[in-house]
Amino acid sequence: MFGLGVWDGEYAMSVVTGFGVTLSAYYEQQLSKLDKETNVTIRAAVNQSLVTWFGVGLMLVFIIGVFFFDEPRVPLLDTIYLVLGIGLTLNGLFIRSAYRDGLSDTSNAIRH
């Protein structure tokens, strides 16, 4: 992705995408260390959150862009980089949040 971005001059968008790929891959690796049941539960929660955020976010972005800024078209490569980068970043952050919640001890027992 970085090579394609540099070739087309899309430096900022390729940085966003690269950050998203790195963050998502790191937390996917952390998630693979957990047992299967916890892994499935966390993935289901992450996918549900990600779809909700994407649906609402894309609707707002395109409504604001089309109606308020009078931009009926958006550059395709910029949009692909931005959506992919934000999606992967959100995926990584949601996995991180669910991973932390899954590992936290919710009991009130005092441990020595």
C-alpha cells in the first residue's frame, strides 16, 4: 500500500493506511494468543462495533461532503486509503479495548 501511495503521491493517506495496518496486525496477533472461546467473543464484539461505526461515519461524511460542501465526487484513491486506514485503525482499537476487558478480572476477590 505504501508503494502505491508513494507512486501516486498520496503520502498522507498511505501513512493513515500504514498506521491502521500496523495497529490492526499487532492486536490481531495479541488476540490469537487467547483461547478460542474468548477469541470468538471478542471478534464478534469488535465486528459489531466496527460495522456500526462505519455505517454511521460514512453516512455522516458523505452527507456533510455532498450537501454542505457541494462535492458530488470524491477522489477514489484518497477515499480508498482513508476508509481502509480508518477501518483498520478502528479494528485495532476495538480489539485492544475488548482484549483489555477480556483480560481484566471483574471479581472482587483479593489475590496474594
